[in-house]
Amino acid sequence: MKKVISILLALAMVLSMSALTWAEGELPADGVYTGTGAGMHSNIVVEVTVEGGRIADVKVVSSDETPGISEPAIEQMPGRIVDAQSAEVDAVTNATMTSDGIKEAVRNALSGKKAEEQTAEFRPDIIVVGAGMAGMVTAVRGVELGLNVLMLEESVRVGGCIHYAGGTISGAGFKIQKENNVEDSPEQFYADIVAFGGDGEFNPDLAKTHTERAKDAIDWLDEDLKVDFADRGLVPGAYTALPTLRVTRALGQYSMGAAHAYLEPLEKRLDQYIAEGKVRILFNTRVTELLVKDNECYGVKAGDTEYLANSVALCTGGYSYCLDLLKMAGFENVISSAPSTSNGSGFYLAQAVGGVFDNMDEYVNFYGGGVPTNGFDMLYTINSSCPGMIYVNGSGERVGAEETGSIEMWRGAKENKLYSIVSADMITAETNLLKRPLGNKLPLTDNGWGDMEALAQAGNCVIKADTIEELAEKLGAPGLVDTIARYNEDVKAGADSQFGRKPELMKAFENGPYYAVLSVPYVWSGSSGGVRANGEGYLLREDGTVVRGLSLAGEILGPSNILGKINFGGINHAMAATWGMIAAEKAVERK
């Protein structure tokens, strides 16, 4: 028989009714008893030893509470309970919820009840898979609409990609636009998607709903959660600038980390609802199956445990850290500096119940010049503006104007591999060839040149030679010799005869040693395609059937499924907020 568990949580009223003080005759017989209580972020399991009619020992045997915050409670509460022979002891300062969970677990251990009877029953109205921005919005908005929410997160914290993202968000007709006297409408937004993204290149039902509801999501973040939009200004969309100003920025910034302005108020509100018993989060919990019957989703499975609810919201993010899904865009080799939570897990969950992927081979935020020194994880990129450096293919031929770093240079190369060629003449303390990707704070040795030497000695993506002829031989690229000779002539003439490279970035190859650094395409954030859904955000199968109760929210829907063949600033945050709110609303309808 399958092990089916209805999630059991403590409600505040149950705790207040259990003011037990144990004395001779009130405790169970001598022995070791196990109990479970609800902490801040996990079930807390304790073992209580009874000897001679007294509580002899209390041990916390299982907990996934927040490291650093929970330890004082785990260390101090058992001793307080033993000393007082009561669970009615003071909580540890700044760890109240963990303390309360331990007290509840001790009560339950000594209550004589079976494990499934030990706590008051918490029946979630919606299960939220993933605790990134989309999941947090779904949960917070769900509670505002009267839902009990269970969140399952495979990592150890909330936030997902929002920890690394910039501040942009976009919509049409929201309050900040009106403050800036920008006339806009969902209808015009949709028309621009057709014009710039390409009619027939996106999901029209998704696009219509998104353009209609994004303004509500931004206003909710602004007015309800009090997200700090700083100057409350508007900017053109990054990548593709549409005719109307539709992008505003948390903290008034593009820069990575600005998205904390979304994370902090969401997390504060979420903590409040956890304390009120309306939200429960289980961390380190990877959902392995969606439970679907007769085109209805009724829960999820994590390991051997089934969690049941009338609605499920799949908020697992994108696939910028999933090699197999990235390869669907046509690259044989690709690496990533995206967070590991962007692993595409929700895509496979959806696929298992009939979900299909759209636009996976279309517009993706690929960049050129990732150095695969660490397998799929990117630690270095090439500085395409390094004076003198040239890119060559496997035959030793130049492929384009280097400073552009155009991904098309790698797209047309065999196995999508290029080599960056530099000489000792180009090595100075001020210039660098290797650099760190955005968000990577690891220091470089000697401005990256020390790293180059270490990688060359290890034979890891860097090849070093004393002469161009030797380098060409090591690369198996005989054309490199003629390429360098022609390039040196162009440097002398002051003009790039092949690709029109800027003269100030041209420098002759004159003295060794010479280096060749392998590079491939990379991603650092943001995937493109997504799982097909209808205009309500429910999973839509190839045959047109809809899985009711299974909402998709956030990046899993696929920016290209809304925008077509363009990328528009603020789309991911807008998708998280907009479709998280819609998922909560749909759950209310099914409550």
C-alpha cells in the first residue's frame, strides 16, 4: 500500500490548549518516546526518555531548520524542558518558532497518540512546488485570498534566481507608468509583441493574459508589498526596446542583486504567514511526481510520500542550469554560470503527465566566450575586448570582429568551439583575457594572467607554445600561421581587412609565448522556451486536453511563449508575479 500522508501541522490554538506540566503518575511508562512538532521550516522530531516517572532526557533527532538561527533553540530547549519537567518553558530568543516546535514535539511524544494523530491536521488548499519568486508570490497571494499553503523546495532557502537577478519588471498600464504620464494599454502591449516578436511565434492565449494582468501584479508588489521602486522611473526594455516605456526597476537598478527588493518583502510576509500557521515550507524536498487522474491534478509525490491538495502550482523556474534542455537550442557544447536551482526539474515533471515544450530551439540568452575549465560550471569567460586577441576556429581561421563577442561566431563553428589567441605582447598588468562571469566574486591571480599560466600547466583549456608554428601544431590548426601573418599586416596598415575591427583594439603578434584558450557558448541567467499552458496557466497537452488544478507560474512558462522571438527587460519578474497571482486565484476557485 502506498504511503499517503496528509501533512500534519500544529495550529496556534492547539498549542495554547496544551499547557501540560508532568508530575508523578502523569507520564507514560519508562521508555523512549518519539514526537513531531512544526518548526519554522521543517518538522522537528524529538526522542523523550522517561525514567522513574520523570523526563530524563530530550533529544532533537531530526530537523531542517535554518542553520545559524535554529541552533540555540536545538541546543538549549531540551535542557530547559528536563529541568522544568514541563514543556511550558520560555522560548530561546530569536528562535521562537523552532523553540515552539520542540515543545510541541515533546508534548506529542508523551501524549500516547500515534504519530499521525500527534498534531492538528493542516490541509493545504494548494501545494506550491518551488519557493522562488513565483512560488513566493503564489503562497503570499494565496493566503491573502484565504488559502492554506504548503511549499516544497528542493534547496535550503527561498528565493531561487531572485538572489542573483537585477531589478527590472515590465507591464502595461500600471501605476508607475501613469505617474510618468505614459499612455499604454494591454492591447498595445500585445500588438507590439505581434509586431516585434512575430505573429505565430508565441502562445497567443498566454500573451493576452500576461499583457492584461502584468499591471495588476506590479501594482500589487508596489502598493501591497511596498517594494522599493526608488526613483519610480521607466526605462526602455533591455535587449529589445519596444516603442513604449514599460519597464521599471526595483531600487532603480539593473544590477544583479537589485531583485532583493522583491525578495525581502515577500520573505517577510511569508514568515508572517508561517507564524500564523497558514503556510508551511519543507526544504530539501524534491518533488518526483505530479499526481494526475482524469485530467485533474490532486497532489504531488516526494520520494515515497504523497502530499494531497485540490491545486498544485509548478513554480520551479527555468532550465539555464540544465545541459540537456539547453542543447535543444542547437548547441553541441554549452556551459552555465546560472544558479543550480534553474535545473529544469519542473519541465520533466510536466512532461511525465503529458506536458510539451515550446520554443526550446528559439531565442535563448546565449553568450560567446565561456571557458569550460570546470565542466558544465563556468568559472571564466573571455574578455572579447582584450587588445590584440583574436578568435579562430578549429582550422585556425578568424571568424569575426572579436570585440562584438557575437554568439553567431560560435554557432557557426564546429562543435561550437573557438580559440582565443594572445601573445606575450598583449599581456600587461592593466589588460586581462580571462575574467569572471557576473556574480562570481572569486579573485583572479595577476589580473587573470596567473590563472592562465596555471590552466596551461594543467592542460585545462589553455595551450601554451613558444612560437605560432608550435601553437598551430598543438591545436591541429595549420591555417593559424597564415591567419596571424595576415592579421599582423592589417595591424601595420591600421585597418582590419577582414572584419573591420576597431584599430585601437588591434595589436601585432610579435613575441612569444603564445596562448590559445578554448571557449564555447554559455548562459548565466534566463531560459527561453517553456511548458505549454492555456490562457489560465493550466498545463495544456499536445492533444488539447487541459490538466485542471495544475498551474504553471514563472519562468517555466517560457518567456518566448509570451514574447516570441524577442527578449524584453523585466519579463521574468513579471511572469513570476503575474502567474503566481493567477495560480493563487485559480486555487481559490477549486477550494
